[in-house]
Amino acid sequence: MQWKHTAARALGWLTSVPYRLRRGVHIEPGLQGNGRLRISGPGRVMLDADVNAWSHAEVNRLITTRPEAVIRIGRRARLNGCTIIAAERVEVGADCVLGSCEIRDHLPYSESPVDRQRPGRAQAVVIEDNVWIGGQVSVLPGVRIGRDTVVGIHAVVFDDIPPGVIVGGNPAKVLRRLDLAASGDNRGSES
């Protein structure tokens, strides 16, 4: 099994060479990938060590729309077909798992009917450590998702989510608390 991790890291390094050469993109060692990672825009993108961007079907897209925008992906995060769009800042913590979701810190239109042709105001999005986000989830501007939380498939997250819960629905709401003592902590000894 070790040879698969070695091959995934080699492929991750090789397919990310064009991004590594770009100013504003910083990729730490250990990136795993299969060529389905796209980084675009004028802002900064930072991938911490051991990020797994091996996507089975959909492309992972990390898009900045302004020069001051920042996308940061934490250690050992797993990206599987997600789209992250930042005009200001989107932070994904360590050990997160992101399915084919969309996370954005601004909307392409204003909420005000008068200004509908203008983009919405940017508000930072923070996803704390060890959060799992399912497929077809939308995380909207200004949201903070607490650590050790699971966001169910097709949820639309409008508001902050507390740590250690399962949420689902549109709008997303807490379905139940997780018993972290019973289920254990999948992060291992590193933090």
C-alpha cells in the first residue's frame, strides 16, 4: 500500500508544478494528487503539508477573485471535487474532508434587489479542524463551521455551525450532537 502513497505524492508534485512556479501559490511537501487540481486567480493560495487533492470524478477548484484574496488549506485536508472561491479569505482547517461542495466568501450578486447586478460583499469563511463536508453542499459567506462537525449532503449553510454536531438541510440546522468520547478522534496524535 505504501507504493500507492508514494505514487500519489509523485503525481501530486508533478501535476502541481505549474502552480508551484506561480507567485502567490505556496504548496508544502506531501501533496497527493492526480491532476484534478486547478488553482486560478490573482490572490494567494496556500496548501499545508500532506494535503490530499486526489479527486475521483470532479476537479478541485481553488479560485481567488481579487489580489488580496487568500485560500488556505490545512494539514492533511482531503479535497474530493470541491470548489472554493475567495474574494477575501477562506480557511479550511487540518484534517478536513471536503466532498464536491462549493465554499464561497462572496456571492456573484448582491442580496439587495437594487444592486442585483453587483457582486455581494465578501465575508471570510472559516472551517475549523476535522470538519467533514458532504457532496453538493453550499457554504455561504461569513460562515464559521466548528471543529469535529459533519455537514450532510445537499445542505446549504447560511449561519455559523457549533463544534461537534451533525447538520443537514436547507437551511442547514443541527440534527444531533456527536459523542466524541464514544466515537474517538480520527486525527491521531498530531495536531
